[in-house]
Amino acid sequence: MARIPAGSYRPLYAPPGVTRVRVHSFALDRTPVTRGAYLRFVRANPQWARGSVQSRLADAGYLADWPSASSAGDAADLDRPVTGVSWYAAQAYCESQGKRLPTVDEWELAAAASETKRDASGDPVFRRRLATLYATRKPGLASLVKRTSPNLYGVSDLHGVVWEWTSDFNATVTDHEHHAGRHEAHTVGKEKAVARHLYCASSALGATEPTDYPAFARSAVRSALTASSTTSGVGFRCAAN
């Protein structure tokens, strides 16, 4: 794990008068949890195997891209981020490791770092790079982990590989956003993805930075999910205090 020092970041939506949120120091996995690691978890916890998990804890897409309930694919596949896991499953995995899911604030703080800056979120070059990564990510199996340059903290694959669960993903949906229509989403292939609210003016109402497309994309995906959702584009990594 990498140690992320205490710091602050600019949230996309914040109460009036708040421009930055302070985050305590924490530890974060350097890469998303892989299919190989999750397979070991399933073998040790068969109640989380495909076909055995309770329907209230994961919908029908749970581990749907695995060849079987006991196989996560070939050797290369084992080094891809695990996807098709619900929030409940991701939380259970992290707890089994003595860890937890990161909060939105923690994830966003770590993800704001570039290779050279602790906070590159206001850098137009960095922002364009993220927008390109998000827009060009292909459907299907995610790329192998550690194929992107680690940021200043030594954390890789935060952008453009998979979207990632956070412990409080639903907390990003405020009453204001709800009434603005940001809760509406549609399904694109197997992935519940960016909805039409991302492209209309209502999504920018109350935003701290209306031109930050990558932040809008992340917020839109989070607001489209429920705790039992499983999609081919959402994985996770763990955090610790």
C-alpha cells in the first residue's frame, strides 16, 4: 500500500462557502484488486462465489465475465482488475484483508495527484489527459494492472482502467443534484455509465468547477450505482487508516 499524506482537494459539489475538503492521512492499495486476488478470496469465502452469493448482495451480473464460478481466466486475466463485483462484495473483500473501502474524499485526494504534483486537478493538461483516458477506455476486460504510470504517491491505474467503488459512493448525490436530474442513468452495454444528465446544463448547477469533465464523469457513475450493482466497468481497491 502507498501512504497518502493529509491534504485537501476541491470537491465537485460542496456546501456554500466550502471550496476544499480536508482529508486525514491514510493508506491506499497501489493498484485495483485483481481477479487473481479476488479468486483467492472467493476460494476462502465460498459464500461469495458466483451462484452462491445472496441476490440482495449482488445482482445477476456478479462475476459474469469469469469462465466459471471457480475460474477467473488464464494467467494474464488474473492480473486484470476484478469487475462485476458489488459494493457489498468489495467491502467484504477489504474487510477480509483487514482493510476497508476508501471514502470518496480519500479516493479523490489520491486521484488528484499527477506524477509530479500532489494536486494537478486544476492543470488543464492533466485534466485533458484524464478526459481522453475516460473517453477512450474500451468495453470488455480491463487492461492489466500497472500499465499506467504511478502518481506522485506510487499509486497506479486510478484513471481510465476501471471506475472504482468507494465506501460512501451514494453520499455524492445531494438533494440539489437529485432534483437537477443527476440520478437518471441508462445502461450502455453491460455498464451503467454516464447518463444524459452529464451533458445537460443542470449537471453544472452548483458545481465548484463546471469545466471539470473527469470529475463530472466520476460523479455520474457513482450516482448511477446501487450497493448491489455489478457492472463490467467497476472495480475497487482497498484503503486503511
